[in-house]
Amino acid sequence: MPPSAESLPWPPALLGTPTVAVIERAIQRQRLAHSLLLHGENLSTLATVAHAIADRLLNDPRDGTQYFSPKQHPDFLALRPAGKSRQIGAEVTRESIGRIQISPQISRRKVLVIYEADRMNLSAANIFLKTLEEPTASTTILLLTTRPYSLLPTIRSRCLHFRFTDAGHEALADAEESIRELWKSTLADYATWLGQLAAGQTDKRMVADQVLAVYGLITRFNAVLSAATDQIWKQQKAKLPDELDDDEQAAIETGIANGIRSKLFAEIEHATRNHAQQRLLEGDESARRILVAAIGQLEHDSGLLRLNLNESAALENFLLSSLRIWARAK
């Protein structure tokens, strides 16, 4: 199923990554594995990923049922460490397994999330192993851990593994230095352009130069996006499972491009905020109103990307709108 407009978002650092694209594709094709082992350095990130997966599995827009956030959904189950020893014991494990064996209440599936799965004691782990060996139909189990090798090897071997990292908050964290430098200079020129708008130039030649600068920024934005996507896709393609068909690979490549694009737009927003805040520190109170209008326009234009508006058109509309926003403020 395609995610609905209400679907929980993935962590920003993971948008467009091959891992997320593979999971989304498997959910859409109803081919997601019965048991997933989600591991990484940050439990909070893993929980966010698990909730996003659960949301897409439990809230199928085709069912026409009431929307529930995952943790409030009648078919969502959670198993966590408890007590001073922070262990997951045999009794609560047996109880959770019994509950997932009951038919779903309103969804087509049940989802069990095991937080800090490495905290299962040996008895609990052996009880749980039997469930993995004989999986219940229409159930998905998500195991979360920062210590995957603390789990029994027999449990690990029966799960599909996905590793998530918090690295990559920077839009081009994995791109080559030349691409990062081009983007850095583009943002610097964007900030200079904002400074010229703030100065309120009315000379026709200066205004013409500002309009021409818009298309220079767009050209460089597209160059950065294209180069970064090509480079990162080549890196990630070599790591993909052999059984993925051409359509699945195309979806992953598109996901990478869209993820990079979203982060680039986020950095444009950040640069806009930084410029406006500097103007405020210098006593320009109009910058507050301008910032609200500019960010609102950027959110509107970047939102249209989800409706398949071309990124060049979205950026062009934002930059030309910025010209008008700053002109009205003077």
C-alpha cells in the first residue's frame, strides 16, 4: 500500500536511504518479512523507525477504518524490559506471544515491537525462538536493539536485518568533497543574494542582476542534486540484494534523490532563518515578518514536491517569491 497523508514520517536523517526505500517497497507489495531486526546506535531512532513501519502496516487507507497512531492501535503490541534488572522475562514474553496469536481486531495484521530485545533473558529468548520458527500468519515482529550480537544466534538468523544510523543529518554527508564544496558556495551566494534583497536596491540594473542570480542558484542546485544522487546511488546499488528487480531499483534511486532534495531544501530554510536572525540582531524588526512569509512560502513550494512538482519549478517559485516578499517589506 502507498503511505497515506497521515503516515508517520521516517527520521529525517533516513529519508531517501536505500534501507527505507526497500522497507517501503516491501510494505507496498505486501512482501515484508515476518520478523525484522532493527539495530543501530540510537534506540530513539530505532523506535521511530519501528513506529513508522507499524503505522504503514496497521493503517491501510484501503480498509477505510479509523486511523490510530501505532501505540494506540488495538493491533499494536509492545514488549519492553521491566523491573530493576531491566530484563524481559519469560512470563511477559509468553503473554505477548499468546496475544499476537489472536486474530487482529480491526487491521489486517498485528504488529509486535520488542524494545531492547537484547534484554530478553535466556528463558524468554527460548520461548520467543519458537514463535520465530513457527510464525503466526498476519503478524509482524520488530526487534529493536543497539546490541544485536547479544541476541541468540538462532534468533538473529531467523530475522531480516536492517541497520540504522543517525549519521547523515547533513544533506551531503556521503557525497564527495567537490560536491559538498559546490553546495557550500551555493548557500553562501544565496546568503549574499538575501543581503542584497535586504538592502532594498531599486536600481533597474541591480534588480535585473538579482533576477538573473535566481537562475544561477537554480542551475547550481540542480547540479549538486544530480551529482550527489549519481554518486550515492552508485555506492548504494552495489549493496542491494541481488533479487531486486529493475522497478524496485528505480524506486530506491528515486528515493535517494528525493531524500537528498528534501535535505537541500531544509538547508535553504536554515540559511534563510540564519540571515533573518542576523537582521533582527542588527535591529531590523521587519526581518521577523519577512522570515515568517519566506518560510511559509518555502514550506508551500517544497510541499508541492510531494505532488510531483519539478524541484526546479519549486525553487524558482520560492526565489522569485522572495524577491517580492523583500520588496514589499521596504
